[in-house]
Amino acid sequence: MTTPPILRPGRPYPLGATWDGKGTNFALYSENATGIELCLFDEQGVETRVPLREQTAFVWHGYLPGVKPGQRYGYRVHGEYAPERGLRFNPNVVLLDPYAKALDGTEQFDRGVFGYVPGGEDSVMQEEEQRGAPLGIVVDPCFDWGDSQKPDVPFHQSVIYEAHVKGLTMTHPDVPDELRGTYAGIATEPILFYLRELGITSIELMPVHQHVDDPFLLDKGLTNYWGYSTLSFFAPDVRYSAEARKGNPAGAVDEFKQMVKALHASGIEVILDVVYNHTAEGNHMGPTMSFKGIDNPTYYRLVAEDPRFYFDYTGTGNSLNVRHPQTLQLIMDSLRYWVTDMHVDGFRFDLASTLARGLHEVDQLSGFFTIIHQDPIIGQVKLIAEPWDVGEGGYQVGNFPVNWAEWNGIYRDDMRAFWKGDGGLASEIGYRLTGSSDLYQNDGRKPYASINFVTAHDGFTLRDTVTYEQKHNDANQEGGNDGHNHNITWNCGAEGETDDPAINALRRQQQRNFLATLLLGQGTPMLLGGDEIGRTQGGNNNAYCQDNEISWYDWANLDEDLLAFTKKVIGLRKSHPALHRRKFFSGRTIRGEDVRDIVWLRFDGEEMSDEDWNNPQTQSMGIFLDGNGLDDVDERGEPLLDDHLLLLLNASHVDLPFRLPDLAGCQAWDLQLDTTDDHAGGTVKAGEETNLAARSVKLYRCPRK
């Protein structure tokens, strides 16, 4: 060990490593530690230890002149090793700073990551050096954003596209080889052009926080592809960095910023899928890489009767202790950093019900949501909850606070059941197509609070939803025990791929039905990336560990017709404000007209009755949207108006003669969309019938007079 540099007292805030142009301030929170050593590493890996002697409000801090960006560092934290009391300090383990903005690589299990002796109980403290956790890197926060501006897309006008950094770009023929699978790859013009032409407004990236690849996966030749096993809440994952591949891991920060800048220039927002409910350190037998060795009782929910063990509301071994002010600060600091420094536009919170847990029950007024609501920065970006966890009472769809949108799992299940042909869903489908007012209207939220989706990363792709009824997860090597068993899918007559032309035609039609109802209904649609080109995972409904062709886009075999259809439907949604209302329908009569803002129709052209809504055989409906009934204004304050629209749905297995209505003075209806024919068109007079094919959707337009 070399001679330690002269340490100045420094400041307790901000936490982490902060370079000021002349040196670096280091600050680490630990309430229960008895001593902390800052560990500096040179290019050869030689370690210099600097004891931090200043302590302010449990923050250990010091300032080192001359320490510049690029300096690698970690911590050794001293204290009692007593797992039975929740204490897991071990100075033999070099720990990662929770506030590190960049990491020097990924974890190395062969160099040691355990605070106890593996192979036995966790009561025996590890005496050998453990250097397997990645180190933090001091960064220069400066970046030239130029005239970059956030797109600031209103929620009700948003079309969200869920994608994986690597999966989106890994096989694209026009992305340079060295940029495939990286942030820089997304910033290339071929990807930007594709996203612009598709028409989406916001890309929701699956986790980009640095994560850990679990040993049980590595032993099987697999990895944690999805990344829901966070190690660092501030550092962009080096796995997706072209700069890191070139030996400059700190360059991942600027590379990520450049990606955001490029997406913003294309008018596309960036939403991050974030995992603040647990970390990669697992349960009591898991590794010690950061939080666990810095201050275990502060960062994790421990079982009060036996603090050796962890509460597990996430199914991953631990849950973050959001009841502790310091852990809340960590999360808030991380969120603010990604908004202010990295310029992202919103967050989707994985297993968000875990964050809401106060003592046991889910409580939407818990400290986390109160702080979010009051924060002037985070409270102004898009906030989306995955409103469930694996604990008791964890399914909380419809119960989040007013500023939050939610992944609407009820929408997914109802729509899948409807197009599968299950009966008794008419009233439920009525709610889902109009923004799920039964879930969101009474608590002050708007239709766009409902993030509508049919498919997401967790489950089948859209193509697989109409191709498989059973999961086919053999590649995961878990004996078929992983992944959902209740998928609410229909294979259209054959399990898996087939050469039967009738089955394939029906599958094509069903994919279009799902896309049409998703994109033409109220609420905020979320499209699973690749569904628009017919991406398949071969029936794997839990491809979390498949960093290969199972998960990557197959750009060489994309479905051009399905892509064109998707673009068309997105275009229709964006061009008609009646399809993305800011307000729920009121059912009120429009001034000067004999109709209401929305009218529900039977296939004979008459209004649906209570008997129709309650009839389990009702599998078709028409929805008339009055273009005069938006009850809203545009950006200039002018009344917002639209054409009259008529959406027809038939989920039954028989064709229906649907009589087009004479409403709002409409004497003729122009066909805009038909899921049985990508090129269909024509006009039907009011009072005449159109053939609504079995399992199909049509959209008609009548110009507003």
C-alpha cells in the first residue's frame, strides 16, 4: 500500500464522489459502522487506503486534492459482524459506493463477493480478501447538451414503446457491429429513423442501472438479460456501452447522455424501467457487494423477530427499507440525478407496491409517495407504477396516488380474454376501451393514468400470444417451473408454428385486432417492442435469461405488412383527438344534438341495453364517438373538435351484418381501418349494413359538419 494522500475534512453532502475541478469529495452514509476506509486503486490495481475520520449525521466524509475523474475507488467498512442482529460489516470486502456514477466493469465472483465463508452458514465471517465487486469511478459531470430540449409529450398524447437496449439493436443490419447492443447503437440514425417512422412518442427502456448476473444463471451458461437485479442506482450498465467495450467504462455516462440527446432531437422521450424495490445482494446467503456491508439495517427490511433474515416482497430475497429516511433519500437522489443530469423524461417503477408498504399493508400515503408528490423535479416527470408485488395484498391496480399512471394488468387480461372468445366480458370491455373509469375516475385521475398493454417483456410476445397456449421455457433450464401458467392466450387451432394457411391468416388477423383495440381505445397505449414486426420468442414466456436470438429482434425476417398496419393505426390515433381524450366520457348530451359524447351500439344499429351488457353471449359492439363531445380545448385555448368516429368490434366466431347508425347528422361513413384487409376502403351509407367479419375490427369516420 502506498503512502495515503493528505485528507481534508470535506463535506457530508452531496453523497458519493464529487469532483470540483481541483479534487474530489467523498461521502458515505453508515449509521452503524465503527470506521470507514476509502480505497483508491491505480491502473495496476494497487490499493491505497485512506481512513475517513470526519463524521456528520452518520455521513463519513473527506476531501482529497488532486483526485481527478477516472480515479477508481471503493470502501472497506468496519463494524460488528453479527448477522443475528442484522449487522454484516466485514472490512475484508471492498464495497461499491451506492452513489457511484460510473463503474469500472461487472462483478467477478471468482475474486470474492461474500462477507461470510461460502458453503456453510452465514454466521462465519469471511477472513480472506473479497475484491469481486466492481469499483466506482470518479466522473466529470460536464456534458454539452447544446440546444437539446425535452419533448415534453402530454401523457394523453403518448404512445409508449417498451424495449431493451441490446435486443433492439443487436442484429440490426444498418447499425455498425461495434455499436450493436449499446446506447450508442440506439443513437444511430437507422434506429432513430425507425422509431420516428413508427410514430411512438416515448421509449421505455428496460433496466439500464448496473445489475448483477446471478451465479446460478452463469453456471448454466445464461445471464440476467432483463437486468432486474440492480447493484447501482446511479451508474448506467457498462454491458450496454460501446465506450466500455473500448476500455473506457466511465465513458458509459456520456454515451448514455448522447443517446438521450439523440432521441430527444427525434422528438422521442426516454422513460426508464427502474428497480428500487430490491437489490442484487439477495437474502442472508447472498453476496455482500455494497449496501449489505455498508449498513445492512439501514438499507434492507429485516425481520424484527430475527434480523438475520430479510422481508421478501419481491421474490428476489430482499426488499429495500423505504421506511428509513436514508434509503428514501438514496432513491430520491437517484431519481433526481437521472432527471437533472441524464435528462430522462420519466420512470416505470418495477413492483411499485413494495415501495408503498408502510408496516405491512400497502399504503398509498406511505413516505415514498408523499415525498414524490412534493418533489418539484420528480413530481413533474412521467411516473408509472407496476402496481403489484408478490406479498400479501400486493395487487394494487387502481390504488396509486393522483400523479401516477399504472400498468393496467386488468386491461391486459380482459382484452386477451375478449379476443380469445371468452364470454361475459361486455361491461368489462366497455370500461377498458374508455380508459378504465371504474379504476381511475373516482380518485381524480384521468384516462391516461391507465397504461394499456396486451403484452410486455414479462410474458408472451404478441405473435406468441396467438400462437401458443402453453409456455415453452425449456431454454431457461428450470424444468418448466418458471413463467406464468395462466396466460389467457389462444393458439388459433395449433400449438406453435404451422403451415396451415387458415390458421396463419387468423393469427395475422388476431394480432391486428389486439393492436387496433390497444391503439384506438382511451388510455395510454404501451407497445411491446418488436410486436409490430411479428417478433417471436418461440413460446418462451419468461425470457429473462435469454441474451440471444430468443430475445433479440429478428430484423432479417420482420413482418413488413404488420409493421405498415401498426404505423397506420398509430397515425390514426395521433390524428384524432377523440381517440386520446384527456377526460373521461360523461355520457352527456352534446349541445344542439340528440346524441351523447359516446353511444354504444348493437350490430343491428340500436343502442345497447342493460340486457346486452349483462348477456354473456354479447361479443360484439359498436362505439360511436361524437367529434363535438370532447369537452376540451387545444394548446391555443380553442375548443377541441374532431370528426365523428365509429369503432366496430366482433370477437365472435361468426360474421355479423352491422348496421351503421344515423347519428349526429352522419349520412355516410368512410372506412378507415379493417383488420381483415390492410387495403380496405369505401363508404357505407347510414342505415345500410357492412359485413363485420368474425374476429375483426373496423373503424369508420364521418366528417364533422
